[in-house]
Amino acid sequence: MGKSRRDFIKKTMTASAVVSLGGILPSFNAKSYGNILGANDRVKVGIMGVHARGLALAENYARQKNCEIISISDVNVGYMNKCIGVVEKIQGSSPKPIGDFRKALENKDLEAMIIATPDHWHTPAAILACKAGKHVYVEKPCAHNPKEGELLVAAARKYNRKVQMGSQRRSWPNVIEAIQSLHEGVIGRVYFAKGWYTNNRPTIGIGETAGIPSGFNYDLWQGPAPRQPYKDNIQPYNWHWFWNWGTGEAGNNGTHFVDIMRWGLNCSFSSNVRSSGGRYRYEDDWQTPDTQVITWEFPNNTFMEWESRSCNGRTIEGSSVGAAFYGEKGTLVLDGSNAYKIYDLDNKLLKDVKNDISIKIHSTVSPSQALDALHIQNFLKGIREGVSLNAEIEKGYRSTLLILLGNIAFRTGSVSFNTNPQDGHILDNDIANKYWSRRYQPGWEPSV
């Protein structure tokens, strides 16, 4: 892609950003612009899981003038009511509170469901939404185990639904430009990529069995996951570090940059996976690794590595998150923002594309609202105009699968196993294959 094409992408993305923030023309306010669009032109959506990240998504969707949030679902009444108040102030109308999202799916006016729940609910909820005839925007990782990802892709195809994974950097203009530059050979043939995430997370301690808080439907929160007693150090964020509900730092933050690396390397399913690490920093209830390295080999003669350090925030390439691509003629580095740098083989800086939009790298809620609006607009236009989704669920699943395979290698102590480069399935390892799916609470098993 030449310079003119890149300029076109930038202009297109900039235009989308202006629309997403409600400023199409100075003389129009949000209400008048909404009237121009008309009620029938706005995509009617519901959102489930609205604490923290879900609340930020609700606020962002509410700001999109081609969208109307008509229902809010959460297992915590307090979170649900707070979100409704936030949305009402933005869009001028109040979404309906529906604690059980399955009831919300019964509404014929609802066109799409936004899923920002804990990981174990992502695929089961998305499949139910597809079955109900709704389009889906699901946060990463799109699945809790590989089999779920396969089921979700199958559901999207069977019910002909638009399903977008929330790997929002697929829609950031400078990231798009950087990856396109790689594909055009800016650093020659690219053969290795390294991604990373670093933080200084504190201990979660030793939890105590506690009474379920008032207004919190813990049974529905667990949903498809086998039942475990409620402890006081699970909610609202620490579920990430328990295998029953989460996928660890790799799923939590790794999915973003593994997706970018897979995109940049032009690879699909791996041929080999290795993983090592552990919970080293604290002695507490945290089950997933706080330090982990995963590597993948691909049949197109490329190699990829992911490093996460949850409890040591020392940066790599000057950034706490990012990805670097290494090729025959140089290196391209993407930090956590909408920016990138290109170096030659002598480490001379050849190009420095900066981001001019505020990014809060370690925000667990909304690190990049304005840029994320581009990804949301891509989803909404996919529904209304039929445009291709930047993170269509098959792309999302293939990147999620790499993370899940790394976690399987770690959990089984296999360290390394081979995978089928045609579909990603584990080869010749019965122990690891037991983790391809999971045990579900009876009666909650997802099916297409």
C-alpha cells in the first residue's frame, strides 16, 4: 500500500472518530444529529457486564450517534443502576434494567449484545445471543477454552451474525499503517515477533469464605462454570487469576498483542507451542502465572514470543506493553499506543510515527476511549452497511487460541507440544487435550 492509500486510511479513520464523538458539524448538537439519523437508523444494543470495562464500553457506545443502548444487564444491581444513570445522561434516554441478559435477548427490537463479563461467560453468552438472532461484540479473549472458540465461530456462521472481538487495535489507524508497512516489506521478510506486558500488581491475599453480597446474583455470575464457594478476594477484578473463571494475564492482556503479532507475521495456526512460568512473587490464592513466557512456531517459517510480568513493571523498549517485529532489514516497534517506530539493522531510527490521542496503558477500565470508538464504529457499520469487521470472530478466535494453548502447556506441565497447523489442535498429547474443553456446571453447557 502506497502513501496515498495510507493517507486515505488516516482520513477515513479521522472522519469516523469525529462522528463517534458526536461532532459531525459545529452547528449540530447530539440531539439534532440523533434526529437526523432517525430512530430506525440507530443500532439498538444491550450490554451485559457493566462494572469497570463494561461501564466504559457502555459510555462509549452511548456516545455513538448511530447507536442506542436499550437494555443494561448485570448480576450486580448496584453496577446495573449506576451504568443506567451514566448512559441516560449521555444519550438522553434510559435503558431498561434486565438483570438476566437472557431475558434481554427476548426483545425483538434488540439488534446486538455487547458482552463485557468475566471470561468464562464470553462464548456461552455470545452463542445464546447468536441463537436469538443478535449480533455480538465480545470482549477479548473470546473464549475460555479452545472448544468454545470453535463453537462461537460455528454459531456466527450458522446464524449469520456479525461477531466482533474487542481487540480494538485492529481499528487504530497507525497500527493498521504499521502492519501494512510490514506486509509491504518495510523491514524485509519478518520472521520473529516479541510481545510483552509488565505491571506491579499487588497480592490478592488468602480469601475467606464469605456471605454473598446483597444485590449480587452469584449463581448467575458463575453461570456455566462449576460452582465454587464465594470468597472475599474474587470480586470485582481478581477472578482473572482463577482458572475457573479467568485466563490469567495471557488472556487478560496478552490477547491484544498476540493478535497484533499474528497479524503482522501473516500467520494462522501454530505448529508448536511452549510455555513456562509460575506464581513467583507472592504466596496467595492467585492461580495463574504472574510471570510467563509463551512461544509459538508457525509453518510459514516465523516465530513468536509473549512475555508477561504481572508483578515487575520494568519496561521493554521503553513501554510496559508492546510488540516488536524483527526482519531481514530492521525492526518495527509498536508501543501500547497508536504509534510505532522503525529501525534499521544498526539501530538507527528511520521512522517515528507518534500518537496524538491520550492513552492510559494500565487502565483496567478505558485506556483509549477515542480510539476504541473506531472499533465500535466498525462493528456498527458492519451491522448497518455490511462492511468487513476488523476483528471478525474467526480472526479473534485464532489469536485467542494461541493464548489458550500457551496456558494449556503451562497447566499440564507439558512445556512443549506440537499442534496441527491446519486447525491448531494439539497433537499426540492426551493430557493436554483434556484442556481443549472444560467441565461445565450441569445444564449450562454451550451448544450451537
